[in-house]
Amino acid sequence: VNVLIVFAHPEPRSFNGALRDVAVATLRADGHEVEVSDLYAAGFKAVADADDFALRADSTYLCIDLEQAAAQEAGTISPDIRAEQGKVARADLVVLQFPLWWFGPPAILKGWFDRVFTRGFGYRSGCKYDTGLMRGKRAMLSVTTGTSADTYAADGIDGGILDILWPIHNGLLRYTGFEVHAPNLVHMPHRMSDTERAAELQHYASLLHQIDDQPTLFFHPSSDYGTDERLLAHVTPASGFQHRAKQPSPIDQDGPS
Ligand SMILES: Cc1cc2nc3c(=O)[nH]c(=O)nc-3n(C[C@H](O)[C@H](O)[C@H](O)COP(=O)(O)OP(=O)(O)OC[C@H]3O[C@@H](n4cnc5c(N)ncnc54)[C@H](O)[C@@H]3O)c2cc1C
């Protein structure tokens, strides 16, 4: 498959860099085509603003999504955005590699979301969730944290990690139509011994060797929601992981019973 790894860490020798390198090596060894977007190395512009639009649809009032749609339609979207969109379009699997910063992605990666997933490319009217423009593609987050797995347990002080990652898992990936793999998480790599870090890298390589078998996150299908976009009364709210081969939505022990 074609894989895009989006790497958002300012230090190539970081543990995030090591995870990226393992992913590239493992996936290529398994015969996959791998592209990498190294956002810091590329100096990727992190803010969506007027400079993204050489030609304005409305020069009197800046409405980003209106300008994005117009530029997408006219083919005048800025070259750095177009290049990233080309990579996303080619990819069957998108891996986002980043450290958790203030409970979210580094700003440069948030900017990649804001600027690349334009109205017209990432979404448009009537195309979201089950009918999202990215359907048929898969995505996975590979994330490091500064605190422990316990702090990110459901009852942990930082809050459940799937809640923390929900804005990306659901707000970006599921919304635009991706099937979303369970994330690869490495907690506190800076506190680990070299042996423990090597084991984490080995674990990630093993996971990637069997990427097709990795569980995916369960999201309710659009048909579970009413016209008010709230769950229908007879539908039991669910979350967690499901195994890809089994349909519909049998949820394993990590999910609800
Ligand atoms: C602005 C900011 C906000 C933050 N907010 C949060 C937050 O909200 N929640 C939270 O949990 N954390 C937070 N953090 C902490 C952050 O998530 C961690 O610092 C980060 O995840 C650690 O990953 P790293 O790649 O930067 O580690 P690094 O410190 O780069 O690496 C850890 C160790 O791994 C070593 N290493 C590198 N390559 C290899 C290799 N190939 N083999 C073995 N070892 C290797 C490095 O030399 C280093 O000793 C924040 C940090 C910042 C700067």
C-alpha cells in the first residue's frame, strides 16, 4: 500500500524521529511505498491565513473555508498545500507521528490539518463521516507522551487517552471518512532505559508488520443518528476498538460490553 508518514517533531534525533525511522524502514521492507512529510524540516507554514490565497474570492472579508473552496475549485490553492494534498490523495494509509503537546498535536501539525484538509479537498457539503471524502483510506496516530499510561487511563488525572485524541480521531480523521487504527502510544520515552526504548521500537515494528490486522476505533455509523445528529433512542452509546475482519462492530475487551 502507499503510506504517508507525517512527522511533526523539531528534532530528527528525538524518540519521535526514531519511531519515524522504524516505520519507514519496516514498511519499505514489507514492500510498501512510503512518503514522509517532515513538517519542521520543510518549514511548513502552520497558520491558515490570508497569505494562503493569492487570488481572493472576497477581498473585503476573510472567510478561510470560503477562500479554500474557491481556491480549490479554481486550482489556485498554494503550492505547499497542493503538494501535501497530493501525498494524502496517493496514500492508502496516513500515519501521524507526533509528541503530545498541551494535550494536542504540535501547532505545526494542527496547521497541517487546517491548511491541507481544505473545504473542497478534505470535506464538502454532504460529505462527512460515512460519506467522507477520505473513505477507503486508513489512518493511525503514533504518539509519545510526557506522563505515564496511568495518568492517561480512563480514571487518570490527565483523562483517558482516547478522549484526549478524540479531536483528531473523530474531528479530523473519522469526520473526513478515514478508517482509524488504534493509536501506537509510547509514554515517557525520556524516562526509559535504552533497553526499554529499544523494546518500544521493536513493538512498533511488529505492529506495522501486521498493520492490516490492527484493530480500528469503533465509531457509530451515521445511521445510528437521528436528524438532530444525536444517537437514536434505541442505540446504546459505544466506543473502543473493533477487529477489522469482523463486522458489524463487535467490540473487544477494550471497548464497552
Ligand atoms: C510544549 C510542550 C508541551 C507538552 N505537553 C504535554 C502534554 O500535554 N502531555 C504530556 O503527556 N506531555 C507533554 N509534553 C511532553 C512531551 O510529550 C514529551 O516530551 C515527548 O512526548 C517526548 O518525546 P520526544 O520524542 O520528544 O522524546 P526525546 O526526549 O526526544 O527522546 C527521549 C529519549 O529517547 C532517546 N532516543 C532517541 N532515538 C532513540 C533510539 N533510536 N533508540 C533509543 N533511544 C532513542 C533520546 O536520545 C532521548 O534520550 C509537552 C512537551 C512540550 C515541549
